[in-house]
Amino acid sequence: MKMTIHRCSLPPDAFLQRYAGNDDYTDCFRVDVLGTIGLGRYVEAFYTTRLFKAERAILSLAGHPSTDAEAALVVQGEASRFAAWHVEARADDQLLMCDVTGRTRSWFQVASNRDADTTLYFGSAVTSVETGVAGRKSIGMVFNVLMPVHILYSRALLAATKRKIARSNQHVMA
């Protein structure tokens, strides 16, 4: 199975759909993984990759520490906060997290695909704010400038998550 991370449209039932359109920014990426992967396993793998742990270290310096155990509690529905995020919406197949500023969202979804494997979806939203010009809203210059880095980082996070899940699958099969 290829590692290709695809940029795609949001599924129609995605919680992130509420931010699609208007002046807000949304994106969606997907990758297929072998086997049936539940949402909890996906999100926990994502939040505990080495790459995301680097982000968690930076957030810790900014006053938002987190642990792998806290990630597990959010995934299991036993906590609603993790690092700089809180749960905005949850279902059996998807999770939407909102940051402390209320400006950005991280979204996760799992879906069985035709090969009896699982498609992992990851997306983000940045909500717009008033620009000062009557009726105009924008995500802002900082978000616009950083968007190419964000897109690369999103792809890298999803790839790291797939690798982590694949390694854990190998351990289970061994």
C-alpha cells in the first residue's frame, strides 16, 4: 500500500463542513491504511508521533503541557481537553478539536474503504475575523503566509501517523 497522502474534498458528513466556504479556510487530507482502524487508535497514534510530540513540547513552553496519557483520555472520551485544544464535536468515526483561541480546528475521521482497509482523514480550519473594512473578513496575513508550511506539516503528520500504525500492526502480527 502506498504512502501517498492525498488532498481531497471534505466528506459530506464531516464536522469540519461547518467551516467550509465563506471566508474561513478548510483543508482535508487522506491516506489509506491496512486493516480496520478505529478513531481512537488513529487519534492516539497521531498525537503520540515523534513529529507531533515536537509540537507538544513547544506548546508546553507556551503553558499548554500534555502527556500521552492525556491524549489517551481524550481519545477514550474520558477527557475533553488536550494540550491547547478542547473537544468541539465527537462521534464514533470523527473528532473535531478547537484550539484555545477559538480560531483553529483539527479534525479526524476514519472510514472503511472498498478494500476492507481504512481511510484516515485529517483536516484543519482557520476561522476568519473582521478586517475593519465593512463586511470583509479574512483569516489574516499570518495564517495566509504560514499556509504552505501548514499544508506540508499536515501531510507529514498524516504520513507519520500511518507509519506508526503500520509499525504497531507489524508488532501485533509478529
